[in-house]
Amino acid sequence: MDKDNGPPIEIWEFTALEWNAFTHEAKLLKNDDNLYFGLGILIVGISYLMFFRDTSFTIATAFVLPFALLLPFLRYKIALKKLQKTQSNVTITFYDNYLDMNGKRVDLFTKNKKWITFMQILESDQGCPPLLEIAWSTRNGNMFDEIRVPIPANKMEKAKELIEYYQFYEKELEVSK
């Protein structure tokens, strides 16, 4: 039991094989996403420097290319630092304000600083289980930060209940402010 939030709301368990299949798919999705992000930086950055700063294509490319490579790489590393392959079973425990992914805490709400923008169920490809996607906003705006958690085969209804619970919980937090 957690001393801050009381008993867990829900506990999901995965075998190492299930978890490793999920992490593999998550990394493939992030690779695709970061490829487009890097290409966007390259195209917009070069165009901006050439048209608004009157630089040559070579100088613009030399300036923008390090950003187009480094930013997606850092974004990939930061986004996936909590998703690691494992040799043992994985437990995901849901609490009121956070979830615990095998001992690593992921805050869902922090008072007046961070709250859930949306939770949704994503159907997955390649034989992996469906995913529960959670995204956040902060007092400074949208974070473009999200986490995806696989949903065990027998927990689809419970995942829908969790979405409703956190939507209601967020409204209760807003009322108590």
C-alpha cells in the first residue's frame, strides 16, 4: 500500500515475453515518429534560414542538420527511459495520482501543475495487445508527453472503467481547488 494514495485501484501483470513484445512495438512507433520529427525540423529549418535569413542551402543545412539529428535522438531516449526489456514479470499498479510501472513512478496528476489531457484505448498492430494511452497538460500548456501501457486480454472492461474513474477524479480535483 502506498502511504500517499491508499490502496491500489488496479494491478495488471505481464509475463516477460508479453512486456518485451510491447516494448519492441513501442520503440518502433517512436522511431517512425522521430523520423518525421527530424525531417520536419530539417525542411522547416532549412526553408526558414534560406528565405528569411538569406543563407545558402549549404550553410542552412550545416546549421540545421545537427538539430534535426540530436533533437529526435534525445526525444527518443527521454520518452523510452521507463520502457525497458526485462527478464522477469512486470507489474503495473494504478493509484489515484500515479501509476507504478515495476517500481518506476509515473505521475498522472500533480496539484495545480499537471493533469491528464486524455486517456484512450488504442488498438495495436502486429498481434500485440491494445494500449491504454495517457497524455498530459501542465499549467504551461500541452506537454506532448504520453505513455502507453498494454492492456491485458482479460482487462479491457477494467481499462474502460479506469478511463471513466480518472475523468471523474480529475473533475473532483478541479472542484476542490
